[in-house]
Amino acid sequence: PKNYLLKHPDTANKLSESTFERIRMVLEELGPSYVKLGQIMSNRDDMLPPDLVKELEKLQDHAPPLQNFDVEKVLSQELGIDCSQHFSSIDPKPLAAASLAQVHKAQLLNGDWVVLKIQRPNIAEVIASDISIMKEVAEAMEKYSTQVKAFQPLKLVESFEKSVNEELSFLREMDNMEHFAKNFKGNEAIYVPLLYRELSNDRIICMEWVDGIKVSQLEKLKESNIIDNCIDYEMQTLTEEIDYINSQHLTEGIFGSAIDKVKILGSTVSVYTKRIKNAIVKFYERIIMRFMRKIRGLAKSSISGFLDVIGLKVQAKLKLGQ
């Protein structure tokens, strides 16, 4: 009733939000695990309405920051250091906050600007508790609904659990960063921030501050002329990069694809141009055909023809989806 809303302006404000805004707010209130789910779903513009994707994208780096978070105290406890002996300044206000961690800008005594990625306190325990509840709900859904069971919700939760636990290991993340930097050493189109291992551990990463533009901020990219200035260079080197990434992905098992971490620094392009879309289609075709060749090398001759048919069908679908 209108009279009730007049007496309760907070409720009125919440009701004025769109459905998609309220979905995002509910995920924020539920906690880190559900924020993480929202982040994952924000990349599925093939499944969700554009307005919902836009709201969920806010969870990538605009999650509610920690209140009364003492950065220096956490650094001292985690790293066993006196911050004044390593840092000349640490910004207490986070640059960004996400589901598992938040980021603070700082300056070392030698003048280097760095960012500190710090896990939320007790986040591993919180995640474990949330996932335990998710599993119980998933098991109940599978038990009482044959339609839901077809989607295997329990396996989805288990897959999510594995992914989150890997992301909680900052040592693994640092190893992958260094591996990636080594593989692309000397490549002018790719830059990996420098790590400060002595100021990092499994819950804190200290890395070089690098300014840039998020890959989804197309208007800013257009304003900076990054796309126009670099597209010719990228098209010339794209074939080499595709071959290298293809090889890395299939032989070494490391492939960075988190959209919320991609930054454009001045030598990349928008994937929304027709030329780049065609190149990306070729990229996946190469992966598929390389996979087919590997399988054919192991399979019997009677299976090879069947695999060829599958490969051709997948290529046809990719071309239709351009």
C-alpha cells in the first residue's frame, strides 16, 4: 500500500530497483560464494539478458568492500613484516573489491607503485560453509525433481567448488603468472606485471601497478584510439599468437581467460570487429583440428572417419555462429 511505502522509504527505494538490480543485490547479501557465481554468470551473455549481464558485471570489481579493514595489520600478521620498512604508503581505500579478495594501491620505499591483492578474512571457511549448503540443496533438487536432475546440479556445485578452491591458492596464481610471462617474454603485445614474491604468500599477492583499460569498456577504448592504432599490428601477429596459445593450451595446460582480469595497455584490439571474429573462428578451428589429429594418432582406422565427420560439423557450426 502507498501509505506503508510512505512510512518506510527504505523499502520503497528497494522496490524501485529493477528485477535485475535486485538479483545482483541478493547475491551480494548472500555472501562471497554467491557473488562468485554471479561473476561467472556475468560472462554468459549467450544465456542471460543483456541488462542482467550488465548488473552482474558490477560484481566483478564492485563487490561491497570490507568494513574497518586494517591493511597494514593484515600485512604484518600474514607476512611477519614491519610495513614501515617496506612501504612508504598504503591506501586504506580499496581500488576494487571482489568476492574473494580486494585490492589496495601502495608504494614501496624504492618508489615502485604496487597493488596488494588481499584475501578476505576467513574466506576459505566461509566458502566451504556456503558450498556445503549448496550441495545439500542440489541433492534435494536431484531427489525431488527429475527435470532438475537432468542438469546434474550436484556436479555443477562440485565443479564450482574445485574452481573456487584453485582460485583461493594465490601461490598457484603467482606460479601461473610467472609461467605465462616466461612463455611470452619478448612479445611486445603482451605484458605481465612484475611479482614481488618476498611480499606475497598464499593469501596475499604484491605485484607491479600497471594502468590500463578493461576489455569490456569499449567506449574508452574507442576514445583512446587503441583499437584503430593497433588492429593492423595485431592482425599481422595474430597467426603467430594463435599458434603459440594453441600449443600452450594443448601441451602445457595453462590458458588465462578470466575476462575480469584482462587489461588493454595499448597493443590489442576489440574482438567485436569482423576481422577479429574471423580470426577467432580460425583459432578454434585450429584447436579442434589439432585435437582431431592427436586423437587420430591414437585411434584405430575405423574411428578416424567418424572423427573427421565430427570435426567438419563443429567447423560448420563455428562459421554459422560468426
